Amino acid sequence: MLRLAVLVSGGGTNLQAILDRIADGTIREAQVVRVISNSDRAFALERARKAGIEAVCVTRKQHPVPEEFNAALKEAIDACRPDLVVLAGCLVVIPQIIVDAYPNRIINIHPALIPSFCGTGYYGLKVHEAALARGVRVTGATVHFVDGGTDTGPILLQKAVEIHQDDTPEILQRRVMEEAEWKLLPEAISLIAQGRVTVEDGRVRIK
């Protein structure tokens, strides 16, 4: 059984998508063993508690020194002995000490088609604002492994989403979540749980 530690920062809709797909059997051989948030206001923590999953909060307010925060976050992850760390709407830049501890065992969902609209500064609504400002016709979401950069790790899955002429950032954000994010992240976890994913020379291979 693949043990999942899910890191969140906000409402937890991607977390809920994972929990729903585990509950209905779409994801087999995987379980969420701990949800960790960097915000004590994150509704995702309540979603976890309702599902009977341990919910832990590690904030910068508790640990104002960056090195102390990084160490506390790593300790919270290590304590649940995860096989896979899932960033599901997590706004924390994962420190190198965690990347090094879990090589090719951390995945992230990004609300754009990497390499477009990604990297430092591109998160949340900012991604969709940038896509609309550029006038692209298609956007989407990407699941990738996490390495030492920002949105630079090997790409696992991508799904395109059409942009409509009258879209606002909020409308586009919702469509990307519904049509791409909530489908891709569970699919990625399922593939990994089945042992079908390998990373070779910086590229993902799916059996």
C-alpha cells in the first residue's frame, strides 16, 4: 500500500479529489496517511479530519527562522513514513533537504502546461491571469516530479483545457481544476501506486 503525505495550503480541492478517488476505488493500493499544511486556516485540514486522516500544521509563525521551518516540515513528513509526497495546492517552495530525502518521490500539480506560465511567481490566480493576458487559446495542468528548481522536475502527466473568450481568471481557474487538476493528480497517484512510473535521465516513462 502506497503511503501518501499530502501537503496543502488552502481549500484542499485537490486533496478532496484524491480522497474521493480512493473512496470510489479509482485509486487502488494507496492511502493518505497524513495531511500537512503551512497554514492553520487551511480548510484542507478540516477535510482531512472529516476523512479520519491525521492533520498537522507547520507554520512560519511557529518557526520564523527558515532553517527551523524547513527542518520542522521535514520532520512532519518523515514522521508518517510516506512512500510518496503529494503537493496538492501547496504554496511552500520545498527545501532542498526534503527534495534530497525523497528523490523522485515528490509530485506537484501546476495549473498550466509547463513550461508555460510556471516558475517563481506563478501560483494560484496569477497563473491564469498571465495566460489570459498573453492571449493563449489553450492552457491546462501538469503533474511533475519535484527537483531542486521551481516547476522544473520531470513531467509525468499533462492535460489541455480550452480558454474561452469571456473567461475571467476565476472562471478559468475553476475550469482548469474541474477538467484537468482533479483528474490528473489522482491518475498520477494511481500510476505510481501500480508501479508503472519510472524516471530515467530526467524523463518519465509510463509502462
